[in-house]
Amino acid sequence: MEATAGPYAWDPHLIAWVILALAVVLVVAGHRRLARAAPLPTPWTPRQIRQFAAAFVIAAVAVTWPVADLAAHWSLIALVTQRLILLLAVAPLLLLGLPDDVVQWMTRPRAVDTVLTRLSRPPVAIVAVTVLAVGSMVPVLVRLQSTSLLGRGLEDAVTVFAGLVLWIPVLGRIPGIVRPRPVVRFGYLVAQAVTPAFLSFIYIFSRHPLYPSFAGSKTATGLQPLNDQQVAGFVSKLTMLAVLLTVGGVVLARTQASDENLGEEDPLVWADVEREFERADRKSSRAAPEGRGPGMVEPAEAPDLPEDHRPDP
């Protein structure tokens, strides 16, 4: 529905709080259940708990009052800021903060593992993030998130997913997926800082406002719609460059400080080995002839013997 109150009118956003709280409960309960069922439980480290809590707090800021209201009805600057928060802060903190056993359980299904393996390749990830991030900002979808609570929630979820795709090649955390070398990760982050943000140039150089939903921006920000749009373009471009290039620089600096070989891969852990065994089992299941289970061997044919060595009938 359309906004009828002022831009800073209080809204409790109860549905958003319920969804966030439910997500926390599911993660905590899932970790405890998996830990009880495992012979050697995987601990949820204090550092991971802090990162997960930070993801929750920052997500709450992005999807509740006043940011969510301004992003939905009043200002493109607010909408771009909200998307950047979800993409560059919530997604990596969530990826780092989830318990290892929950990550392993969530990514174990064949379809999920296959999709994530393909999306972890830097060229594929760049294309996917560009399509998702830019596609969600087309005027018809911005109009949808402005008029529909469900549409707004779906677009927020898509933005978080795009953020996970962006950060998986850099942070890893998915069993069986090896991160690229540090120098490749740096180049990947440079490409991600430039490619998806090309929409910001359209915002900056456009001569007309692109989004009728933000026609009242002057009430919220003091800027005319076109000026609000131009500032949003600068915010998008500069933030992407600053955050991703900084992370890329840290990746290279840590590598040099620890005297690591740039060609050295991440250390192998049991979760990676287990995931590779699962993939091998799935491949053998698909390759096995119908009527034979995985691991069954085709019976050997009897060798041709000379006439004088063949058994009597």
C-alpha cells in the first residue's frame, strides 16, 4: 500500500521482527539438534556467535524503521543504502557467523551443492550478482517493493542471496568449495566493485528521475527527486569501491604478512573430504546401470578358450 504518513512516522515492522527472530530460533535450534546427533559435535565458536549477532542487528536496522520506510516510499538514497547494507554487511557476516554444522546441513542436498559450486566460480558469481543486483532495481520492481510488503520482503531476500554469492568465493565456508588464490580473489573483488555498480552511472547522468515512487523525496531528504537519484548513484559507486577494494587489499596484505605462497590452497578439513565423498557417491549412483546399485561391478565375461580347453557340455 502507498505511504500516507510522513517519512519518519513510527512503524513497528512487527512482521520483519518476527521473521528475523524466527530465523535466529531456527539456526540455534538446528545447531543444537545437529550437535546432539553428531558423535563429535562441531562447536559454534564465540567469534561466529558475535558475527551472527552482528548480522542480525544490522539486518534489523536495514529492514525496520526508519530505513525500510524511507527505502520503500521516499528516497532512492535510502533504498540504495539499504541494499548496500544487506549486500556488503549482512551477507558476509551471516556467511561467517553460521555454525559449521548448519552450513554443512543446508548445503548438503544435491541441487543446492550443485548450484553453489557453479556460483562459486568468479566469472559466474560476477554475472549472477550483476543480474540480481541490477535486476532488482528496474523501475517495475522498485514500484513493487513500494506497494507490496511481500514484494519488499522477496527483494530483500534476493539481495541477501546476491550478497552470499558475492562473498562465497572470498570467504569460503561452503564444504568442498576451494577459494581462489589471494591474487585472484583481489581481481575478483575489483571486478565486483566495478561491474554491478554500472547502474550508478545511469543514476548520476540521467536527466530525469527514473522512479516515480520517490517523487516525494524532498519531504524526506530535502533533495529534489533528480538530485536524490544522483546522490544515490555516488553512494552506490563509492561504497562498492571502498568496501570491496579494502577487503581485497586486506586479503593481499595478510597473504604477504604471513609469507604464504600465492598458489597455496586453503587447508583441507574433514567437511571438504566428506562432501567430496558425497559427490562421488552421487556420480556413481547416476553412472550405475539400471537395476544395479552404486558400487556393484559388472560381472566379468568368460574368456574365450581354445576348443581343447573348453569344459565338456
